[in-house]
Amino acid sequence: MNEAAVVFVRGIIAFLTLLIFTRILGKQQVSELTFFDYIHGITIGSIAATLTTDLSSRAWPHWVGLATWTAAVWFLQWITLHSRGVAKYINGEPVILIKNGQIMEKNLKKMRFTIDDLLTQLRHQQIFDLKVVEFAILETDGKISVLKKSQYAAVTPDDLKIPTKYQGISTELIYDGTVIDANLKQVNLDRNWLDQQLKAQGINSPREVALALLNTEGELYVSQYQQTRRQATGFQEPNTNNE
């Protein structure tokens, strides 16, 4: 077997192994990237890359190393779920950077955070004036949570005593040209109803639809494929080639 074939086979093995191990570890790895997650994520990825391309050694020791790191991470996750003290030590704790409208310089230095870093994070939260901030907390995943002062908080319907309707989550009825029959059945509808709704919008087949969503008020949102829209409207994109 030549080297290219060996790399291909070992790459497939590494990919499937990472996929399985990631499923075992759960979505915590991608939802909350702490410093510890960052470190072992790089290490596991590095071992998988070596397993794929290092042809000077056998694949088996690299796979054992990959399994060992995954098992160690899973064990630490289990411990942090059952011990708050260990979780605090490994993942750290949230740190207050702004308290009662005042910047906590000592906490900034402790976290090696500059004022520019703080202002940048606040701008990501659409806050450009520090006077509106009551509290700002640096979370363990490196993001900042902000509590605005009450006089600057957004007014809600509850504040104005305005009754609201239930919104809920839209249901996918068509995805990538395929009708999701299970979802249709869940909302007590059928394909005849769906076909009528599509024809009312000038759509002949679900295969012309990239996405169709039904909200809780019974309104159907339909997005056709771009090519289908061009054919239906006769629209042609301008030629930008310089010839």
C-alpha cells in the first residue's frame, strides 16, 4: 500500500474516532470553551493529526493516546458535574469587571484584561457608553455578561401592561427540497394542504423550495432556491465579466 493510501485510511480512522469521542464528551466542548477545554481540544486534535500523517510510527500508539486523552477529559467532566469545588478550580469562576457602574481595576489586572479589551467586549454587546452599565461579568468562557442600569433597560410589554401572544418555535415543513412528513403530522396538516399553500405562491413542487417554516400563528414562510426564483421571474444577473 502506497503512502497516499495509508494516509487516507489513517485519516478516515482518525476522523471517525474523533467523531465518536466528541459525541461521547457531549456538546459542552463547543458550547462553553473554557481555557481547559481549549488546551485539551488542541491536544486531541494534534494527536489525531499525527495519527493521520506520521507514517514513521504505527497508528496504534497514537490511537491509544487519543483514547487516553478523551477518557481523561470525560473523567474530569464527570468530576466537575459532581463537585463544585473541582469545577471552580478547573473552569474558574465568573469575575466582576464593572460593579455598580464602577470599573474594578484589580479584577481587570487579575484576569489580564485591559480597558480596551473591556470596551471591545461591551461594543460587541451593542454598548458604547459606560454610563448605562450597572454590572459587567467576565464568564468562564471568556464572554462578558452585562446588566444595564434600570433607567437604560429596554421597555418590555410587561412593563407597559400590554398583552402578548405566544410565539413558540417555527416548525420545518420543507428542508432542502424534501417534505418532512413527521413535522406535518405533528402540526395536524398533510401534503394536500402544503401543496395548496405552495401553489398559492406560484410554486409547483416542494423540490423548488430550500426551506419552508410554519410559525405558531399558522403563517407559512417559504424560501425558494435562487435558480428557481430567477426562472420564475425571468430575472438575469448582470454579466460582470470584462470582455
